[in-house]
Amino acid sequence: MSKNALITGASRGIGRAIAIEFARAGYDLTLCCIKNIESLERLAKDLEDAYKVKCAAYQADVSDPHAVKELFSKIEPPTVLINNAGISYVGLITDMSDDDWQKTIDTNLSSVFYMCRAAIPHMLSEFSGKIINVSSVWGESGASMEVAYSASKGGLDAFTKALAKELAPSGISVNAVACGLIDTDMNSRLSDEELAEVVSDIPADRIGKPAEVASVILSLAESTNYLTGQIIKVDGGWR
Ligand code: NAD
């Protein structure tokens, strides 16, 4: 069977690193992002040239169920689905608007439901498939000023464990990688002092690299389906 991965939020950060890692491993790729389609198309072309894989780029808002349906009407069904797209919201809960709450939950959690619902029928027919969700350590421990984000990732962890049970009899594995602090634009708001304070709590004494998360995700994709329902922390030993 051909190796074919769909990666959401692949225009930058962790998603981009996952795309590079999977292309290097010989996967054909479907990449999507919400805004930076030019940069995603450039990445797709570079990966095709460098690794001789097929790589298609799409602009799609995964928080919108209609956009997800439309995306799946255009693509080869994936054998590996990586739900990576996500947004953060930092602020007091009392300052958060209904729209900001909804957008955080829709982007980080409902999107994963829409993507899985669309991808699972083909995986069932093949009696195989891998679903890997990109979560956060805040999903388990919770973060002050990131209540909606923490709730969305906690929901994603529960979604992962429940869906793993539902799909294990069908040969499909579902896991999540819960990242600690990783060096991407998502953290660009942190000042040098704030960053140093966070790092002082990390046993590895540094923040993580997107490529390190990507290599863990590739190992999960290549691993036995008996490894399922796990939330694997990539956090430098923070918890
Ligand atoms: P990033 O902001 O650099 O990239 C986010 C990507 O998601 C972009 O490609 C963007 O286009 C895409 N995206 C956002 N909303 C989307 C939507 N509605 N539809 C389609 N694509 C959308 O972020 P990152 O740091 O690379 O984060 C990737 C994932 O890792 C997220 O789920 C994030 O919650 C998780 N994570 C990151 C960290 C960290 O420290 N960077 C820590 C824990 C978890």
C-alpha cells in the first residue's frame, strides 16, 4: 500500500517539520493551512524536488466542517492523518469573548472530529490507518491564562483515548503527542525573560525543536497498531 499522509497546519512550525520528516521517509503528502498558501505551495514543490514524493497543498479552514468535506472531495484518502493545526489564546478568562472561545475550541478540537470523520471510512475499508493528534502538556496540567486552549487540548486527549478504543478492533491506531514548549511562531509573544523562566523548569534545560516532535510522530506512524490510545509527552522531562 502506498504511504500517504495528510498533515493539517503544515505551512510553518511543527506541521512544516512533520511534512519534511515524512517526505524524507518517502510518504506522499497532502498538506493544508489556513492562510499561507504561497509558502505551503513552495514547501510542497521543494519536497517533491528533494524527495521525489507527490505533495499537494491546499488552503482549508479545518475548523469549518464544510471546508473539511470539500478538502476530502479533492484528495486521495490518507493512510496517516496528522491533526496538527492549532491556535493559542492567552488572556484572562473574564476578558475572553464568545467568539474567541468558540474559535479556539473549533480549531483545536472540533476540527479533529471533522477530519477523523472524513478519513476513517477509507481506513476501515483497508483495515489499517494511523491517526496522530498534536496535543499539549497543558491538556493534562492546565495553564493559567490559557483556559480555553487547555480545555481544547484536554478534550483532544480524551477524544484520542476514546477513538482509539472505538477503532482498535478495526486495525486503526489513534495516538496523541503532547508537546511541551517548542520553538515556533506560536511562542513568539514570549519575552526573553519569560522564556528563560519557562526553561528553568524544563529538566532538558532548553525548549524543544519542531524536528524533534516530527521524528516522534514519524515513529508513531511507522509503529505497530498495537500502540494505541496513548498521549506521548515530548516535553524535555517537564512532567
Ligand atoms: P504555528 O502557529 O507555528 O502553526 C500553526 C499552523 O496551524 C499553521 O500552519 C496554520 O496555518 C495552521 N492553522 C491554524 N488554524 C487553522 C485552521 N483553522 N485551519 C487550517 N490550518 C490552521 O503553531 P505550532 O507551534 O507549529 O503548533 C502546531 C500544533 O502544536 C498546534 O496544535 C499547537 O497547539 C501544538 N503545540 C505547540 C506548542 C508549542 O510550544 N509551539 C506546544 C504544545 C502544543
